[in-house]
Amino acid sequence: MATRSRNLIQLSDGVCCAPLQSSPLEEDEAAELAMLFAALGDPVRLRLLSLIAAHDEVCSCDLEEPLGKSQPTVSHHTKALADAGLIIGEKRGRWMFWRVVPDRLAALRAALG
Amino acid sequence: MATRSRNLIQLSDGVCCAPLQSSPLEEDEAAELAMLFAALGDPVRLRLLSLIAAHDEVCSCDLEEPLGKSQPTVSHHTKALADAGLIIGEKRGRWMFWRVVPDRLAALRAALG
DNA sequence: CGAATATATCGACGAATGTCAATAGATGGA
DNA sequence: TCCATCTATTGACATTCGTCGATATATTCG
């Protein structure tokens, strides 16, 4: 019943996707969604995301130790999640503080049905 | 407020994960979840999944053409999704019919918050 | 049985990915 | 200004991944 033009899930740049069940994804919609799921498809990034989500705001400097990864690796993963729009960073002084973007997680949830 | 022992999301083999926001993921929980998200992190697999989800049941033979991929590639992706428990297959005669596993999608949705 | 068809597996290939050491860039304090 | 510190980038490496042709396996039909 839901047509392609109803219950659309808003993703970053451009309109994207009804829930998976309602109709087959177009190629560009699938590419957009896949990029987001791929960002969650790594255990280090998932733990990183949950560390940020558990608090309101987390500094990059407080992520290396709980993740057990080097500073460049942490930076690599925060960049990946930020590129996906799942977290957003704010630089204050020498420190980089990260927050989750709840709408983005909600959009993924919606895409799953 | 939610402790680790409440609102747990049941994944395949073993207990797994409260929602991302409630507490940082353990390594094994993150590995389990990441495997699932990685399965969704490919545009071909997402389109494949949405093709199956849009109908009740889809034969492998009806996937090659809409996906524009070779038969081995389609088989590769159905196997990946099946290994992740997101679809389940039933062989009838020469044909393999695939259905989505709604609980599995619901579990992922729950893990996102 | 033998031919035809649907699916799975194998092998190979290029591309993408996760990791870290080394280095560069930015910021604040002495 | 100079140094210490936090973050980002670069380069290199091994590993994984997506893809397809070729082949193997399974099943139905004559």
C-alpha cells in the first residue's frame, strides 16, 4: 500500500528509500543505505559508537584506551562514522568532542522496517 | 538506568547486546552485531534483501536479472545473507526459495536504539 | 540412463579495508 | 616564541571482499 513516495526515509544528500519491505530499492538508494550500514559493519566502530552514545559527549582522547587501538586508528574510525553522518564532532581547544546524531540512527531503524 | 541484563537483544548463538545507547558494547557483542551490519553493507545485498522482502518468497533464479549480476555472484550474496540469518532458504525441486527472517531485522532495529 | 536446468563451489583477479609507525598541523601554556 | 599535547594525514602492509568464468553437484524430465 505504501507507495514509493510515502514514508520516505530522509538521508543525507537527497531523498532515500522507503522501508525495505515496501518496495525494491533503486540502485542509488541501495548505495546510500549500504554506505551507512557498512559504517556499522566493523566491531571497533560499533564499540566506538556505543561509547559515545552511552555518554552525551566523548573526547577522542578518551577512546584510545577503551578501544585498545592506536590514535590514528581511532581517528580513522571517527572519520568514517562522521562521514556517514552517524556522529558529529566539535573541536574545543585541542580536543575533539563527538556526539551521536540520533536522527541518523532513527533513519536506519526506519529503513529496516 | 537500563542495566546490561535488561532489554537484551537476542542474536543467533548466544545473548547479545542491549541497545547502543544503554551501555558500551563488549567485544564479542560488537563482533556479533558488526557481522550483521556488514551483511547489509553492500548495495547488491540490500537490493537483494528488498526484492525478497517485497514478496513473500523469491526464487534465486528470479534474482539475477533484476540485480544484473551473474549467478555465482547472486549465490554468493544469498549465502552471505543466510549466514547472517537475515534470510532463510528452502530448496524445492531444482529451485531455491528465499524468505526474510523478520525477527532478525527486528533485532537489528532494536540494537539501533 | 542421459540431457537439461538450477544452484553451489572453486580459483583468480582487482579493489577496498583495517591497522600502525611516522609525520604534519593545530592549539594552548610557560 | 618555544615546547608540549591532541588530532589528522600519509604511506605501507596484510587481509578481506566483490566479481565472474569454469566446474561440480543436484534434480527433473524423456
